[in-house]
Amino acid sequence: MTSSGTMDDPMSGKSQMVNNKVTVTDNDHHTMEMWGPGPDGKAFKMMEISYARKK
């Protein structure tokens, strides 16, 4: 699942476009990635969170 939107950059206070991607590996694991513009304008991964269900 992917989504896109805007968020306020805490360093500059300006609004910027971001993309989020959630990948479901199986019923017990999924990963969320957040992508945003780098200083050169190209997209870079700002964050990655891996989730695992506790059993």
C-alpha cells in the first residue's frame, strides 16, 4: 500500500511532499517506509519501521 501527502519539515518549517509505503510480508510482519526529498531533490528513505506481532 502506498500513500503520498505533505508534512512540515521540522528543520525548515516548510511543507514538503512525502511518500509512504507499507509492505505486508505475512500475517505477523510488515514494514513501513517514508520517503522524502533530499538536498539534491532526489527521493531518499527518511525512515523504515519493521513490525512483528508478539506471540
